[in-house]
Amino acid sequence: MTIIRPAATILLGRDKEGELEVLLLRRNKALAFAGGLWVFPGGKIEPSEKEQANDDLAAAKLAAVRETKEEADLDIDTDSLIFYRHWTTPVVEPRRYATWFFFADANKGETEVTIDDSEIKEHLWINPQKALDRFANGGMAMLPPTFMSLQLIRKCKSVEAVLELMMTEEPIHILPVLKSEGTKLTVMYEGDAGYETGHFETKGARHRLSIDMQKGDFLFEYENCDLPPVNGGMHLD
């Protein structure tokens, strides 16, 4: 049985020259998990953090803050973290994580990033929509949870707008069902007609994302589904 490792990550936002920017880090291509992909700062929750905390959420906040310091040399206050998603890696993956996703306002602190040039090879503060555009043009590879987080906030013009959105959002726990064919990924989420059986051809409700990881082409389908969409209901138009 594959071990599911608890992890945490922070979607950091700042206001820069009249627009919202978020921090993305490019992982070393040599890494076993998400090598070469663009991610948010984060990593595994350590046993010591579980011992310090009163519950899993508090432990996740400690880990997210520590990892952001280690990977980007940024100091984030645990009290500022807003929990908005929890993603568990699909069953078919050889390495699985149960990851807490937080949002934090980086405006009040230092935003000058320093990376180790080992695990992290590059960093970028970028507008969410511009990051999605780069993805669509094949210039910024990322996993679906990162993509969906950017999609959630892509119409926000400022950190304040993101905070307002997060306050109205109910955190969602997500366990995707994945099908991979070459460079193409199809990911089903709870509420899709084929989710329970794993049959992607099942007719009915749609709650899924299709991505060509090489070309950057993507399609999010959400029709006749009774559960909230993982992207917050914003269409990929």
C-alpha cells in the first residue's frame, strides 16, 4: 500500500504596480516528485510539527510556514494563513500526498525571494492569468492543483479581492481520479458521473479537467453536478 504523506503549501499573493501577483517556484528536474514543474512553496509536514500542534490543520500551518522559509526565505505569520483546499494525490500515483492549501497576504512583509538553487531552481512573482497564459502556451508546466488554484483567483485584481473571495469559499477536500495517455491527463472530481467507478466514458454529470501537458491545451467541464466545482465556479473562457 502506498503511504500518503501529509503536506502543506502556501499560495502567496502581493499587490505590484496595480495588479495581483503570486509566487511560483520551479522545482529541480531531478526531483522524484513534480520535477521541473512550477509549484507554490511547500512540502511535507514533519512529525515534530504534529507534536507541537493541537490538530492537523495547525500542524499544516507550521509546515507551510517552515517550508516557505526554507524554499523562498520568506517569513509568513501562521495566523495569516487561510485554508481553502485540501488535495489528495490520485490512487494511481506512486507518490501520494495529502496537501493543505493556504492563501496568505505577502504585502506586509518582505517579498524578495532567495532560493537554494538545489531543490528550487527558479522563482517568479506573476499575475495568475499571465501564469495560466504561459501554461496554455507550453511555457509553464504545473500540476492540476496549482492550475486550479490559479484559476480560482485569476479574475481577482488585488490581494484584498482574493481575501474577500476566500472568506466566501468553503474549503473543499479533493481526491481526483486520474487517467493518463501520453502527455494528456484527464482528471475527474467528485460529482462527475464516472467518478465512483473510474469509468471516464460514463454519460451524465461532468466535473473534470482535461490537460495536454505538452501543448498546454486544457478544458474544464462542469455540467449538472450537485457538488461545488474545484475551480470555484469560474469558467475557463
